[in-house]
Amino acid sequence: MQLDGAVTAQILKSKGLLITEELRQRQLLLAALKVLTKQESGSGQQTATVVKKSAEAAASANVAQRQAYAIADAKERYGVTGYDSCGVQTKSASFYAANKAMENRAASYRNGTFFKPGEYGTPQQWASLAQNGSNFDAEAIFSGNSSAAADYINFVAGPPVAKQAGNGMAADLQTFEKNRNDVRRSVVVNVLSSIAAENAPGGPREKLAELTKHWTGDDGGVKWAQASADKPLRATLLDAVRIEAANIALMAFQVKDNARTELALASYALSRVNNRVFNGNESAVSVGAGQRRAGLQ
């Protein structure tokens, strides 16, 4: 009975110790599992966060790179507008304004002559100009000197015709002859006035020369070529368009010059024909015409 009691007590003691140890180890295992689970959860969250942030950073970098490329491309394409585009715009506007103002300037030369088509007058003032003047060289209308050009045109236009006394057939014949001569003389005045207006200071010739020198210049265009060498193709194409526009303007200006030249030649031919018909000779075409006839023929 004592042995049985001792064995039972030992069994109960061992059982209690085993249960206590098992509970302790179970708590340790559960605590370890909790820590492991928490670590795995935290690691997964960190991994997901890292992946998410990495994707966001990659997307942001990609967008920024695309924007940088787009800005660089736009800057390369549109950052330059050709060689001194503002300067050529100003020069073109100046040429246009000078060309528009040319007619008024030519009219001032025409209206400044003593000779007036269809009007009678006294030749005394013109005789004083012819006697005391000094601008008898055609260079005056090309020199840019407005005063000299006006005197030259006035001199070449000739004196006004004085009205003769009397009426009837004689007066009618005088008017007829005067009007016939005025037609030719007015052509001379208009042509010379147009040339003088073109070559006046600030006139179309001066402004057109400034426009064309924008690309050629005194160096033959070296400066323009150097400035365009490192620019995108678009800048060169814009310059080509502007050059072609200037060339069209120049051609239109030359057409006007050619029309004026043809008008002058037609008037000259008419003068010679009329002189032959009415006078039977060419000696009265102009002073010294007989000396020039051989060369012209």
C-alpha cells in the first residue's frame, strides 16, 4: 500500500510536471508562431509597399523623361525661328511702307514743276531755273538728293507755254498743239518723278537693298550661313520661305520698273513718229537730237 501510494504520488507529480512543461513549451511555440506570423506579415507589407513605391517612382521617372524629351524636341523644333526673324520682319515692313509712300513722293515731284499738263503759264521762272540752276546732270534723280532731283525734273520738263492772244482757229490750233506736246512731256515728268521717288532717302530702293542684304550682307552671306549651321532644319526652311517671299517682292518691283521703261520707250517712239508726221524731220525732237540720231539708228 505504501509502494502503491508512493508510485501514484510520483505519477501524479510527473504528470503535473509534464503538463506544466507542455503548457510552457506550447506558450513558447505560440509566442514564436505569433512573432513569425507578425514578421512575415510585416515583411509582406514592406515588400508590397516597396513594390508599389518602386512602380510609382518608375512611372514618375518615365513621365518626367517623356516630358523632358517632348520639351527638348519642341525647343529644337520651335526654339529658333530662322536668322534674325524679327529683323527681317522689320525690314520687310519698312520696304512695304516705303513702296506705299512712293506714289505720294512722286506726286510731289510732279506737282513741283512749272510745267503743268493742260495749263498755260509764263516761262520766266523756268528760264531763271535754266539760267541759274546747277542740277543739270541725270545723276540727280539717282543720287537721293531730293532738292537736286526736283530741280532736274523741273528743268527737263521745260517751261510752261504762254497763252497767245486771240481767239478762233489760231487759238484752237495752239491748244491742240500744246495738248499734243503736253502728253509726251507729262510722260517724261512721270517717269523721272517715279525714278527720283524710288531713289530718295528712305525710298523703296534703299529699303529693298537693306532687305536683300539681310541674308547676303557685305560678307556675301557668310554670317547668315554661320548662324544657321548649328540650327535645326526648320530654321533653314523658314529662312528659305522668307527669301522666296523677298524674291517675289523683288520680281514685282522689277515688273513695275520694266513697265515704266516700256512707257518711256513708247513715248519716245511716239515723239519721233509725230515729229516725222508733223515736221517732216527729226531735228525738233529735242536739243541735240540730230547728233544722237545716228547712234540711235
